[in-house]
Amino acid sequence: MATEVSLVLAATFWGLNFAATKYAAASISPLLLVALRFTVGGLLLLLVLRLLEPKSRLRRSEVLPMAALGCFGVATAQTGFTFGVSLSSAGSTGLIFATAPVWGLLLGATLGLERPTWKGGLGVGLSIVGVALVVLDGLTSENASLVGDLLVLIAAFCIGAYAVLSMPLLERHTPLAVATYPVLFGIPFLLLISSPQLLSLKWGSVGAGP
């Protein structure tokens, strides 16, 4: 029962993430928003990790893979996602970003980590058709954004790849550790590229919304 409740809560918070990100991006630049949210989130994750798993440590050979996941799966994916959702609609973003498992399946099959079935192939085909329809709307509708849709699509691919490439690390670490360390490694990169906006931000102008 606890597992089902956790999954429902995760799906709920993830679904709200699209609308919340678009709402926040109206007050703060997307790049700065990514840096701030993952800095705070990463520190909170580190606190939880130290409380629940105080003996969790990385080997020297695991530092580079974790850092790569942080730059690729956290910094790149979330920057693309936030910029994309700020340009596109929350609905289109949700539909496109939901294809992340599809890209993970394709990459896993290419690397020999997954054995695709006909059901998986059917799911991949339907997902690609769905994304094509959403992107086509971005080409023909005045209210949609092709650039935003493409950025979200890139972010979805990065998240799918992140899930696949983290599998070897999950054999030696808990999901909490694999969720925490890449975020911590991604924070310096995010703060570096957002530092000009961070220094020029007028905090008094940041409110509860647009």
C-alpha cells in the first residue's frame, strides 16, 4: 500500500511541476529558476541522505559517472525543460515529456541493457506519433511554440538517457544516493552559467507570481 501511495504522490507532484514551472518562469528567468530550485533541492536531498544513510560514500571511480549524470541528466535536461515549458503550454510540455521512458527504452535496447518486446515497440510507435502531432501543432498554431516543444523533447531524451545510464550505479547505491549525488554535481554548473542573471536579479521584484 505504501508503494502505491508513493507512486500516486510522485505522479501528482510531477504533474503539478509543469504548471508550477511555467508560473514561476513568469517572474524569474528560466535559467536562474533551474539553478535556484536545484540548489535548494540538492541541499535538502543531501540533508535527507545524511540522516537516512549516513555511511553513503562515493568511490573515486564513481565520481566521474555521477558528475556526468549531473551535467547531462540534471543541468542539461532541466534547463531545456524549464526553457521549453516557459515557451510552450503546460499541456504540450506534459505530453512530450511523458515520452522520456520511450527514449530510455530505445537507448537501453541500443546498449543491450533492455530487451524490447512487441508491446514495447507498439508503445514506442504510439509515443512517436503523439509527439509528432504535438510538434506539428507547434508548426501550425499561433499559440504554440515549436522551439519550446523541441527543447522539451531534448529534455525528455536526456531524462530517458539519465535513467538508463544510472542503472549501473543503482547496483551499488540506493535510489536516494543516485538521486542526490548527480544533483549536487550539477549545482556548480548551473550556478556558473546563471551567475550573471543571479547577480543582476532584484529580489524585491520577485513575488508570488506574475
